[in-house]
Amino acid sequence: VGVKDVFGHSGPAWDLLEQFGLRSDAIIAAVKELV
């Protein structure tokens, strides 16, 4: 859910959240863009 059309892979959780745009700052920016 929320991951763009790419194959998943493993790695450190924080790095993956950043790569897929799922950190709180990226989510906040996406919401602000919609509003």
C-alpha cells in the first residue's frame, strides 16, 4: 500500500521507508500537495 510500481526488496527499515517515500515528512508533503 502506498508503494509506487516497483519491485520490493529488503534492507534496513529506515532506508526502505525513505526510498519508497513512506517517512512522515514525505507523507506530510504529499498531503499538503493534495490540499
